[in-house]
Amino acid sequence: MMHKIGISLIYKIVLLVSIAVASFSCKESEHNLIPNSNTEATDSVTGNRQLPEQFKNYWYAGKAELTSYELMQERYGEIRQGTAVTIFVTEDFLPDAQVKANTQSEENVSVLKLNKTKKFTTGIYPYSIMTSTFNPIQTPKHALKISNSVQEWCGQVYMQLNNREKFNIISHSYFEGEADQELTLNKTWLEDELWNLVRINPEELPTGDMEVVPSFEFIRLRHKEIKAYRAHANIKQGDSLSVYSLHYPMLERELIIYFNSDFPYEIEKWEETNGTAPNDSTRLKTTAHKIKRIRNDYWNLNRNKDTGLRDTLGLK
């Protein structure tokens, strides 16, 4: 009898331990759906983000958020005055073709799109830079697509990433050694996708030591190899402004984004500091400070009478 009671007791203890471990594992799994202070980044997470009503009311109101910035851009060892604009907007995205959907469908993916532009001059000739980043809203996964183009009087360059089984990247440039490239990278953090993550949920921003593919703009302007580099990130939350910093020791690059601590987490300014150029001992800082922010359906404001809205944004 005592022998049977002992076996029964052991069985109950094992069962209770198994239940406790399973319960703990479920909680850990749920917690890890949204990475936070995480050095790893994959597309293997499951489940959807729980979007609060204020998020839906702001981002699904049929308007984009346009913000102009006074830009002080470092280029060729000097500071150039110009303007930058960020355009954040939600849209339906075709997951396979990875382009904007013209019609509604259950297959479409809702994305937050950021078009970030810079315009400045170097001496006699102008620069025009644009980066487009598309982050899925419903699921905490990597950006689905990133594209970047740089135009100036010497020529132009273009670079695009598509998120498939791996990161598929194509790059075209007029520089020798960079002309036409196709490559794949294992999935890891992308600097360009972090801007949208600020707006979707800053708590998902990765911190600590990690591998990051630098911004496409930086890679093209500095002629760096297209790959992930070791980086370290920090976030500091303040009463009004929070600060997210990303530092690449090998590249001597640092990005600092200042954003409002409360929803909708608008980006007020940012700073970029890069390593010195060849034969140049100076290490200058690029800065962008907000001029004006408005919300509208800019795609419908394309008539001559709408030109005055550029004055509102402080744009020529």
C-alpha cells in the first residue's frame, strides 16, 4: 500500500512540474512575440500586434503625416544646408509583388510606409536622396521592402531590398566596382526599418549588441560593403522626448533619433555622425530639426492651387 502511495505521489509531483513548465513556456512565447531589448531579429514570430484604438484612429484616417526639417548635411567634409521631409502613411501592400495594391483584398498586407527625402547642394550641383521603407503593421516582422535612390550631377545610384526567404538585394551604381550587384543576406535588423518601429511601437526597438544593416543612404554615400555590421543600441525615455541611439564602432557611425514619448511618437529631430572621409581629419555631424508638421491626403493635393502648402512646410 505504501509503495503504491509513493508512486502515486511521485506521479502527481511530476505532473504538477510539467504543467508549471508548460505554463511558463506559454508565457515566454507570448512575451517574445514582440522583441524588446533583443539582439536577435527573425521573421519566425507568430501572432499579431494588438493595435490600440488611438493607433487605428490616427493611422487609418485617410491622411498622411508630413514633417519638414531644417537639414544641415555633412558632405565632403563640409556642412550643407538643405531640407528633409518624412512622409508616414499606411497603405495596402501586395505581399508577393511587394508593391502598393490598387484594390482591396484579403491577401493585402497593411504597411506603414516611410518616404524620407533629403535635398541639399554641394557647391554648384544639387543632391536629391529618397529612401522608402515598408513595415508590416499587423505582425512584428522585418520590413517587407526598402528602396533608396541618390541623384546628383555626377550620376545616380539605386538600391532595393525585398524580404523573401532571405533578404534579396539589388544595387545599381555608376561607380566602378559597384555597377550592378545582386546578393542575399540572412535576416537581421535593418537601420531603415527602425524609423517605422519608432512610430508603430517604440517598445519593440532593439537594444544592446546586435548585427544591423546600416541605412542604404549611408552605404551608398560612403561606398560601404552591403552587409550587417556590429552595432550597439540604447533607448532613454524622457517625460516629453525619448532618445534612441545606434552606434557602429567599426564604421564610426552613430544615429540618434529624438521622438515624442507619447503616442503617436512623432520624430522631432535626428543626428548622424560618421567616420572621417579619406584625407580628412574632420568629423562633422548631420542634423535635422523639425520645421512644421501637417496631416493631409497629399496624393489628392496635386493642383497648382495646392502649391501654397509647400510654404506651410517651409519648402521651396
